[in-house]
Amino acid sequence: MTISYTPPAVTLPAALLSQGYTLRPETDDDIPFLTRLYGTTRALELEQVDWPLEQKVAFVEQQFTAQRIHYRGKIAGCAFDVIEKDGVPIGRLYLQERENRLHIVDIALMPEYCGKGLGSIILQGLIEMAGGKGKGVGIFVEKYNPALRLYRRLGFTEIQDTDIYFEMEWVPEGYDAPLATVPIN
């Protein structure tokens, strides 16, 4: 029997839409932007190694390609979306809807959009959407990620420690146990 998956239908909160932010499915034309964005998520790590710029660029490109292949080959029903501001790509949001939770596979913003409340508004919108369906919201967060404070502030709790990541989850009122039942591959 084949299970059919439909990516979650997600829209940004009205507060963001009114400011020119949109969400759209990514295409292969987005790969150069997505590679640059991915590179920003590895910048702190790459500052620690004494590699020439060309080697760092090659590393980012290789890692991005490996991640992209993994996500598309292993995460069924995932929506791969680009966040735009006035038609210009500024981030990505990858979501998978599971039986009992909305799983954030990845969320990333260009550095100039971080720390301005945009991530909070997006996450609160996802929490509202999932909560309205009686579902939780889950994510894996690297332990050194500065956004860890944001997730905790929004009510996400750590449900598993995988050495590099915390698996975190927000659960709707009335649930007293973690909703995570399907591990990420």
C-alpha cells in the first residue's frame, strides 16, 4: 500500500503579508540563493577553521547539496518554501505535517533579517496553525544556535538530546506528554 503525502498548506501571518512578506514554493532557480543562505548558517563554524576561502565555498556547496538531496529523498510530504520580502528571497521554511505535529525541518533567514522579530512572528503563526488542528510543533535545534532562546521563550521544550541537537517541541494545552512519534531520517 502506498501512502500519499500532501505538503502542509501554510501561509504567513497577516501581519507579515501586509508588510510585503510572502511564502512560495522553491524552484531550482532558487539554488544560488539557497546555497548562500545555507552558507550563512555555517559561518560561525567556518570561522573556526583555517581554510582558504575557495575551500570554505566548496565545503558549503557540497554540504548544501548533500542536505538538499537528503531532505528531498528522505522527508516525505515536506513543503520546501522560500520566504520573500517584496519579491526578494530572504529565507526558507521547510515543513512536514505529521499525524500529531507540524515538524519544522528547517527555518533560516538571511542575517540582516534575524533579530527583528520576523522569526518570532513566523513561529507564532505555525504554533497557531498547528494548535488549531490539535497538533504540536517540533524542530531539531543545534545546541549552539542563538535561536534556541527564541524557541524556549515561545514555549518549546527539549524532549531529546542527540549530542549535536536538541529535539524540541511545543504542545497545545491539555497534552502532558511529548507528541514526537516519528523520528527525522
